Amino acid sequence: QVQLVESGGGLVQAGGSLRLSCFASRSIFSINIMNWYRQAPGKQRELVASITSTSANYADSVKGRFTISRDSAQNAVDLQMNSLQPEDTGVYFCNADYPGAPREGSWGQGTQVTVSS
């Protein structure tokens, strides 16, 4: 299985920025799609952004503020988050789907993002 490790979470004021990184244990060229999910307290996990070799997609709530990108040199996927709002608070998880992956793919341990008002 591909192992995923997230980094970059933290505490930021509303309007600020954070950059999350997800490092994979093997080349991201062997991974079909990589996703960022988040889970706010008391809420279900939601898909924030996805990226393949050809396209990127975003949840409506983050369009124009978040950017997902691939860093093949580091086998990583980054999530640049700008204009953060308190409702962006949650645990952010990296997920990957690839040939032979478990049904729901591989997951990282999550990184906490807290946006204060």
C-alpha cells in the first residue's frame, strides 16, 4: 500500500493562508488520483479538492481560494489555502487511489487546520 503523510496544518487568523503537503511513499505517477478531504467537528468528511495527471477539481466552497498541485520531485500533493475562513476549520486528510488500492484508497493520519475569527 501507498503510505501518506500530511504536514502543514496549524492555527491561522481569518483571511490568512496555509499550505498543506501530502507525501506519498512512492511516485505519484503511479497514483491515479489524489484527494484532500476535511472533517469539521460534528460533521461528515467532505471532499475539498482532487487532482489527476490531467485535471484538478474543487468543492464549490473552496473554489477561487484553494489550489491543489502535484510535486513529482517530492512525490507530494500540496494544497494552498488562501483567504481562510472559520468554516474551513477541521482535520484535513490526504487520500490516494491507485491500482491495487483498498476500496477507499489509502489515507494519511490527518492534519489539523484551525481558523480563528
